[in-house]
Amino acid sequence: MSKPIQIYLDNNATTPCDPRVVDTMLPFFYEMPGNAASRSHPFGWQAEEAVDYAREQIADLLAVSSKEIIFTSGATESDNLALKGAFEMYARKGNHIITLKTEHKAVLDSCKKIEKMGGEVTYLDVERDGRVDLNKLEAAIKPNTIMISIMWANNETGVIQPMKEIGDLCAKHGILFMSDATQAVGKIKTHPKEVGVHLLAFTSHKMYGPKGVGALYVSRKNPRVKVTSQLDGGGHERGMRSGTLNVPGIVGFGKAAYIANKEMEADAARLSVLRDKLENAFKQNIEEVYVNGNTEHRMPHVTNISFKHVEGEGLMMTFNQNVAVSSGSACTSASLEPSYVLMALGLGDDMAVSSIRFSLGRFTTEEEIDQTIKLITDGVNHMRELSPIWEMFKEGIDLDAVEWAEH
Amino acid sequence: MAYSEKVIDHFKNPRNVGTLDKESSSVGTGLVGAPECGDVMRLQIEVDKESGMIKDAKFKTFGCGSAIASSSLATEWLKGKSIDDALAIDNMEIVEELALPPVKIHCSVLAEDAIKSAITDYKSKNGL
């Protein structure tokens, strides 16, 4: 029996490590094993040099100084460090933070912790297209507001926030702008200084680098920002993040940033064509298909689609031996709740449980998209054959008027 | 999460998918769950009025693989059973047969509810 085809369209969960990245990392496991903090022998110097070089590569991608890059273990740690670190550092200025309901849990749960630490957090609603309303954002600013934390691009929908406008608002009111840019860095241009972001969290494994390494950009000039370290130890990374540096990971992260800087524009152009092909084919082949979130301000490789009257996890089961995607269905989440991001867009539970996120990547081919179109179309048809609410919908029954026996 | 082979089998080759005439007095229909919960099961039985035996059973389910498998299995079990025996089907029997993990137990509960609801509908139609 031949191996089933395996198509990976879950690049927002994690990207494969680019083979060019892996090649660059390998010597740093055995041949060059040094600790970048060892100042007294060539092993340490080599490691330090490699880290410095990677730091430059990453800084180039963001058009910032390499002194503004703090290495961490990933975006979750970077989000924690930025939010809790700034909250502690600027406690004398105020204790209020504004964020969005559609943020990643690393931001939302850090904010929850900050509330327990005596902070005050406003969780703003987004509009139906997933973007923040700037007037509502400005109205939420108070005298004690120290920071706005808004992600660059959403992980579930790919919706991009109006970064420059938010940055201008923060500058006008003299507050910090922190952004979780995990899904955006390396895929689209993310220059924090251009849009007025002061703290930018991101990670290597969403941009074809290895897992286990991330970074936080911390503005050093206009304004000079500092965050209180959340890990105590040897005072690495300008005292903001102690811990021996993950040298092979950082080297790979640097290479991934270098490649992204050169290739992301071409990747984005190619992937948006494939993404649109996928989306349009579904709209043509299948009834009752809805794209969730703003489609104009959106990452080029992402689409989030609800196939109405079909449950997402069940649908995935029809093709998950061949195509890897993710769903906003309650059944797929640990909490057994449908996606809070889609709910925040004002979609009903029934639309959220019917949603599938397709996230393409550098290694996605047109042939794979063609096969995906076929497999998912067949899957939706199979599930609708089985679906009593599809049958009721086809009979013209108003499903909203049915008294469901909720359980 | 990996599914058991039995769940996959019922999901890929669901038994007794379809619709019986819900207006017929020999048919009982149970519709349980809600779209916003991610599970809706419709289970129907056709009863031989003289013997009280279930002649046929059909289902349609909106839900995850375990929900579809639970209702497919339920229709298999219902055929040829008396109404009283059908009422005795316990959700834990479905859990065991399909090796459902704890997070999917509610799918089996829903199937049991659907069976009971279909029988209730049949009985009330026939003044039983």
C-alpha cells in the first residue's frame, strides 16, 4: 500500500524548519558546542559570534538595531515578558492595559495574571471583520493607561490590525504599544519603528525556523523602554532575560530571518494566489460557504472558512489522513468551547463550530491545493448527507426558530 | 486525538443513514442536541405495531466523528429489538463498544437521549 498523501495546511500552528536553516544549525550541536556567555575560550567566542550574527539577521528583518533584540524561548515567553515586565517597570506611571478579546492566550492569560497582581485590564471587542475600531480604542484610554497590546495579525483568521493608526494613537497619548506579531514576522513587512510599536513579540517556529526560540524587540530609543526580567539568574540579554542562550536555535532563527527577509515578498505573492484559488473553488463548488474576518487586511496565506451545517471536527475526520488543518470547533479545543476568536467576531456558535482554518506555507504546492479542494469538497458533501440540520435547511425550515433540546 | 477503529468504521461507513416518514404513526422521531453545541442527532424508529418490535431505524447526525459513530451504532442495535429492550440501552454500552474517550462520553449520552426521545414520540403518537 502506498503512503497516503500528506498535505500540510496548518502553517499557523507551526511551520516546517527550512532545510537551509537546519544545515546552518547542525555544526552548533557538536563541533561548536560553546556557551555564548563563556568569555575565556574560543568555544565561547565562536558561540557569541554566532549569536551576534543571528541577532543582526533578525534585527535586519525588523529594521531595528541588534541591541533591541532579546532572545527568549518563544512567543509565549516574549508576550509574558513584555506584558508583565512592562507592568512592573512602569507601575509608578499607571496600572491600566488595553488589549483585544481576539488576542492569543499568551497575551490574555498574562493580562489575567496582571489583574491578580493589582493591574486593570480592558478587553476590547473587535468589529465583525475582526479589526479594532480606533475610536473605541481611543475612548478606552484612561489617565492610568500604560500600554496597549494588540496583535499584528490574528492566528485564526489572519486579520491584520491597523498598526500604524494604533501606533499614532499610542504616541499621541504617550503610552506603550506592545504587539504580539507571532503570525506576521517573516511573512509580511513588520517594522516596529515605522508603525510605532515599542515591544514586539515573535518566534522562530512560525517562520521556518526551529521551535524553542523566540525574541522580544524592546525599543531602545524614542522611547527607551525597559522591562523587568521575569526569570532571575545570570543577567543575560541586558538583564532582561537570564538563561543560557539556545545557540543552535538562535543560529537557526537568524538564518530563518535572513531567508524570510529575502523571500517573503515572493512567498506572499505566490501563496495569496493559491489561497484565493482554494477559497474561490469552495465558494463555487459548495453552497453556504462563508469566509470569516476581513479579507482585505489579511495575511496572504490564511483563510478561515465556515461550511455551514457541518461540524468542523467531523469534517476534518473525513480528510485528516491526507490534509492537516485546524478547526474552531468546540470538540477540537481543550476547553470544549468553540473558538473565542470567532465568537468575538460576532459569529454564532453554529458558524464557529463549522469553521476550518487553512494556513498555507512556503512549501505548499499548487498540486496540493488542487487535491485539497477535491478532498474537502467531498468531505463537506459526505457530512451534509449525514446532517439533519442540512436536510432541515434544504426543506426551508428556519433553524433559528427550532426549539433545540440543548444539552 | 486518535479515534478507535470502530469509530472510524462507523464514521466512514455509517449504517442506516436516512429519513423515515415522520408523519407515519408507526414511526417515532427523536431530535436531540443543538447546532450551537456542535451536536444534533435525529434518530427514527419504525415499529411493527402488532409485535412491538423495531423493524427499521435511521439516523442523521450533525457532529463529530464520535457523535456520528454513536448514532450509527445505536441504529444497528435498535433493529430487531422490542421497545422495552431498546429503552434499556445504556450510554455506557456505547462508550464501551466504541472505546470512546472521556471527553466524548456526551456523544453516547446524546445517542441514548435520541433513542428515548424517538420511543417517547412513538408512544405518544399511539397513545401508549
